[in-house]
Amino acid sequence: MTSLPRVRPLRGRLHAWRVVAFALCGSLATSQPSAAVGSPGPPAARCQRAAPGAVVPEPVDFRSHDHQLVVDLSILSDVAPRGMPRYCYVLPTGEQSPTLRVSPGDEVTLRLRNLLGGTAKSPHRAIARATTRAGDPCTSGEMSPTSTNLHFHGMTVPPVCHADEVLKTSVQPGDAPFEYRFRIPDDEPPGLYWYHPHVHGFSSAQVSGGASGALVVEGLERAVPQLAGLPERVFVIRDQALENPDAPPSSAEPVVPQTPLDSDGDAGNNNTGFGKPAKDLSVNFVPVPYPDYPPATIRLKPGARQLWRVLNAAAVTYLHLALLYDHEPQPLEVVAIDGVPVNWSGPRAAPVRQVDHIGIPPGGRAEFVVTGPPRGVTGVLMTRSVDTGRGGENDPNRALANVVADDRARAPQSVMPANPKPLPPPSRPWLGSVAPVRERRLYFSEAPANPADTTSPTVFYITEEGRQPAAFDPASPTPDIVVRQGDVEDWIIENRSFELHAFHIHQLHFLLLDWFGHPVSEPFLRDTVNVPYFDLHMTRYPSVRLRMDFRDPAIVGTFVYHCHLLEHEDGGMMGTIRVLPADSPLASVAVTPGAL
Ligand SMILES: [Cu+2]
């Protein structure tokens, strides 16, 4: 799988890692009253979480009606019993993190109320405090522990206030509910997207505290007819600070070297597949804490086939999923990546890609069909270890959930429509067949804040070749990159650091052309991709080549690209891009040394 980090095989019973060319290497009514949140309740009970081992609940579905989705969400925070901050999105009816379900052409009205209480801490507060102009939430740019906003990850929605703008939009506690209103584009690929806060300096704290939810653009069965009539369910996998940071690893694990902490205080990669992880994981808020990883519980009728829509909403943790029955990896029939059907390039592409493991970087999504275990067999959904580099976090092997064959298992709450109409043909030529007008080279790098003190905090950069590395500056009025709407560019993203990074850009999808020197031919698009880490034995920096699509006439304005490991983004690894109107003079587009 080309966009995956290189991965160690599990000891013993799993098949050896193979290089795979395919780069996978009860609903509520809308129109809730807007002011119905009322008293948020006692602080310790605002963001309820399940007990370890619990049956994985499905997030409540919140569907559009008559092409309108109207939803009131409040963001709350509290402190868990062991002192960790929690965040949650709550409906007026009390459910957390609803799955918003829309169709192309629908109008979304989302009223966000900020009820944060000020429990967040960020090591990057000094950076984030650079601009403060409180008042109008569209222009304030306030970035503080209690500021918040929303990003609709993957959606091709305009980068303007009230739609999907995160550079200036900031909602404070006490503000009136802030209204997001936008139309789902007619050509939005059907699949799994998500929403989360995007306040620079505080994204990691809020997201790892639990502020995230799924957004489904309906119609995947229109691209993949094999899905017609299939039950489907959403799994949101989050990470959070360790519940038991001082515990030794389970005695069932081999003894491995002590992991050093990285500059963020996370357990560093020990390159064994075992030992203390950087973060705990949860599955739809059912925690699976270190050191014993008590699996959550997923029940299916024996042999039942379901579409699983899996979102990696972790702030820093890479997922590498496998489904084992009697220790044997089971086929995962992948139908969409990052909200895009795997046959998006056209009818000649296969609608289903079969793999037996799949990597998902932070921010990424994978949608695949599984077949439940036969009667009498209990399977396990696990995440295998990911080698994040000598400078990366420790992402060891661990179970996520037992997958139990149960004749009495409840049917999932959602079923794919039975008689799908085919999707209309795309409005623009396939991105892979469009010649780029320009090539740029960008690179990830890291450096200690004080060059004379290698133990000082790490500053994170993403820089266009030819410019000086500089941490993201929210006060800067000058975009880092300027392009023209209508253009297609190739971007080479290099990694000059010793850890994995995940490149993400707002407002558009891109085509992966080359991963770590290997040309790939993917008939689908992504919005988040791994960039392999550098190590001293390498003779050149690892890179990916991406074809960037600025043809969408709705995407004009200024937005961001960044690493989706949110500790890195908060620490400076973000840049701005301005897409000028198509008729702008060419001279206004910065042409870099790598231009074609
Ligand atoms: Cu990163």
C-alpha cells in the first residue's frame, strides 16, 4: 500500500507484510429548536463516555429532509476523572457527535454554540495568541483554549465565512450560536467526511478530547452498485491522552526497550510493535486503554455482510486495520478512500479493491465491506503497528474490538438504498489526464525552537522550496502560495524529518501519482496522504507527488494545507494558499524555481 507507512508484520500468525501496488497498501427529525441546549449540567457529566469493553454504539444519524439539513450543535468540555480534558459535540436532545447525512444539492444550516469552559492547555498557546481581534466571529481570528470553529474535512465547500473557513472564523463562549450555511456541491463524491474544530494552536487538544463527528455524503451505492441494500455503520476511531501513563506494558507482551518521550510528551516509536503507545484509542467513544487494551464489542449476525465506514479522527495516531478470524486476516472489500469511490476515474476502474489490511492516516477514511464471522467464531478488529520513524510516536499492535457472531445482534440503523440510479458523469475531465501547468516542491521539516538547545520544544514547518522555513503565522496577510482557479499543478511533498507526516489540504481532493519513488495509478482521489520519514541511510528525501486540482469554480479564496498530525499543525506545520479568480493576470501567480 503505497500511501501507508512501512509496517512491521505482527509476530507469528499474521501473513507477512506485502507491498501492494494499490495504495490502500434511530434517526432524528431536523429543525430542532436552536436554543434548546439550556443548562449544560454538572461539569463532570457533560461528555459521557462508555466503559471499556462495551458494545460499540452507533452515532445517532441526523438526516436532511426536503434537501435541508438543519442542526444545532453545542461544543462542551469537561474534565475526566483522571484530569484529562474532554470535548464533545452535543445535540439539543443530548446525543453526542451525530453523523450528519446529506446528499449532493442539499442545503446545510448548522448552528454552533460554544459552551467551552476553559479546560484546554496547549504548549503552542504563545504562537496561537498572535492575532486577537474579538468581536465579529467572521473576522476575529481569536485563537485561545476556549475559541472554536468548524472544518468540514474533505468537502469541496467554499473557503468563506459561514461555509468552511478556519483562518479568521472563531466563535467564543457567550457568542450567539454561529450559523454555518452552505450547499453540498452537486459533484461532491459520495462517501465519508467529517467535522472537527480547527483553531490553530488548540486543534489537537479539542480533537483528541473528542470533538469530532462523521459526515456522510449519501450515494456511494450509486458508484458501487454492489452496495445496494447493504446495512452500513460508522466507526469513529479517536485518540486521547493515556489513562494509565505510568503503567508497565502488559505481561502478555514481549519485553521491549523503554520508549523515550518525544517533544510533545508522547511515547516515542521503539520500532518493535509493542510497548507503551503515544495515545489511547477509542471506538465510537468506547475506550480501549493501555496497557491491557480491553476490546470493545461489535456484534453481527453470523456471516452478515456490512459496509463499515471508518474514520481516523485521531489527533496523532496512525491506524493500520486488520480483521482477524481465528488469527487469519479477513478480506476487506474497499469501496471508498477519503470520501471518494475507488472507481471515481470512470467505469473502467474496479469498484471494489480487496485487501487484508489497510492503513488510515490521521484525518483519513476508509470504507469497506466486511463479512461477519461464522457462528461460534469471535474475530478481532485490530490496528497493527506503524513504523512512524525514529522521531515519531509509538503506534503499537493493539486490539480495538472483538467481532462477535450473534444471532440476536441488532441490525445497523442504516441500510443502503436498494435500487440506486447511476451517478451523472463528472463535469470535468479526470484529473489524471490533465497536464499540470506548474510544478512545486514543498517539504516538511522540524527544528528545536532554540538551535543551541536540542531539548527545547520542536518547531514544525512546511515550506515551499526556495523559501526560508517559518512556522505558520496566523497574523501574516500574505499567502504562502498563490494559484489561479482553473489550473492543475503537480506538488512534490518531501519529508526532511525523522518522522511520518500526513499532508492534507482543505477544499479539494488530489491525485496521488508517486509514493516514495514508486509510480502509482490510483483511479480515485484523496485529501490526506502519508509522506514517508527520512532516515540517515537514505540518499534522498522521501516524497510523494500529488496532482492538485484547482479547477472547481467554487473554490476561490484563501485556505490552508498542513500536516494532519495535529500536534504538528498546532506547532507550525501549516501554510496558506490563495486561489485567485480564473481571469486574474498571470503575473499575480507566484512562479517558483520548479515551474514547468
Ligand atoms: Cu506531521
